[in-house]
Amino acid sequence: METLVLRPHFRQLFNLPWRKSPSFRAFCNASNLSNQSRGGLPRFFSEVLPPSKGSVIRVQGDEFWHMTKVLRLRVNDRVELFNGKGGLIEGSIQGIGRTGLDIMAVGDPKLVLPQNMQWHVFSAFGMLKGGRADWLVEKCTELGANSVTPLLTERSPTISDNRVDRLQRVILAATKQCQRLHEMTLNPPANVGSILPIIAQSDLSFLAVAEGTPLISTLNSLKKSSSGVLIVGPEGDFTEKEVNMIMEAGATAVGLGPHRLRVETATMTLLAALMLWSDS
């Protein structure tokens, strides 16, 4: 049974403060997001960014291997570094060693503010096999979900520790691939009871259920919103008791079509529809 403790910020998913780092000298507003997130240079993750133009940092580990062994970058090649929190900087490779390389900032770092859409996914995918959980998390990252939480239910009660570690790696790879600057949060697993207060505090919460009111019909009757909660049950669906608990907390039951969908298909269908609805 998963024993991870929920992070403190998990209880405040909808009221996360944005803290500006004093090391960042340039800031980008939302209108600059598309330009800043799709540069032409290869982009790599680094928790620490050079604080200013001319500063140098050391890159090691997987990103060093990717730069030198996969892309075969050389001294003086240009790259971009991002920290998963909106920080972005362009740099030049100054030297390559056996275990790492040095990158010098060729400009001051920029900070891209988070997008307005804040959809949080709670999906019972802990028991999925054959890479299906990886696919679910990867696509949530690409579509722009703010966070994903493995949901523990009576019919999907566990998720292994090594699975959580693997999913973190999948998220980072997907973040780089889709040119996203704010890394999606993978929360520790949570049971249905622990998310009821989050549902109650959210203006919009959608529960995917068989034979529910069609999603599009439901959205047509609502005022557009850019944040909320998405809840998808396990294979075999939620128990009647769980559905009642979630509905009583304030979730709206929605249907996703006439066919029975896999967990990952239902999650992607609901998230994609809501992202497009918000963006419109």
C-alpha cells in the first residue's frame, strides 16, 4: 500500500502563491508565453539557472548525457535551460568534461508567468499496466494540466513507489518535448475521502460517470472557467458509495459518450474538452 504523505501544498491547489525570485531580471506576461515557450534552440532542464548574463553553471546527469551522447553538442553550441517554474535562459556551452559540461548565460534569465488555466486531474490509474499510466501522465502534461493525482479507490487501492518515480521522469520528458515551461505537479496518491474538501472548495468539479449528462450539454449551461477538478474512476468504475460521496461534495456528473472508455481515454477526453472550452 502506498505510504507517501501528501505534500503541504496539495491542500491548497487552488491558491498557490507565485513567488518571484530576486535573481530574475526580466519578466514575461501571458501574451509572451507562446513566444517564450517555443524557441528554436534545444532545451534542457536544470533546477538551478545562471542568475545573470555571464554566469556559469555545471550540468550533469541525464541532461549532460542527452546533450553530449544523443545530440552530440559541442563547445560554443547554444542551448536553452529551464527550471520547470517558468525560468528560462539562453546559454552557450563553454567546456565539456567526462561527467558534466559548463554553460554560460548569454543573457539575463526570463520568468514566464503561469498560464491562467488551472485544471487538476484526479485519476484512478494506479493499476494500469503496459505503459498506459505513462501515456496518461504524458498526455496530461502535453495538454496543460496543472497537476495529476493518482486516485486510490476501493477498486484501485495501490500504486507502487517505483511507479511514482517513473512517472516523474515521464513528466519531465514530456515537459521538454512539448516546450512547456512550468512542470506539471505529480501529487502523492490520495484516497477519495481526502479529496472531498478540494471538490467542495472548487467552483467546478467534474466526475466522469457512465450514463451521465453529456459533457457538452453540461458545459453549454455553465459560465466559462479556467480552473477546476477532473475526477476519473478506475476500471470497473467507482463504487456507488464513492460516487455518492463525490457528488455530495459538489461534483457534477458528466458523460463522455455512449461507449465504455478506458481510464486513460476517459481522462484525456475530459481534460482535452475542458482545456478547449477554457481556451475558447
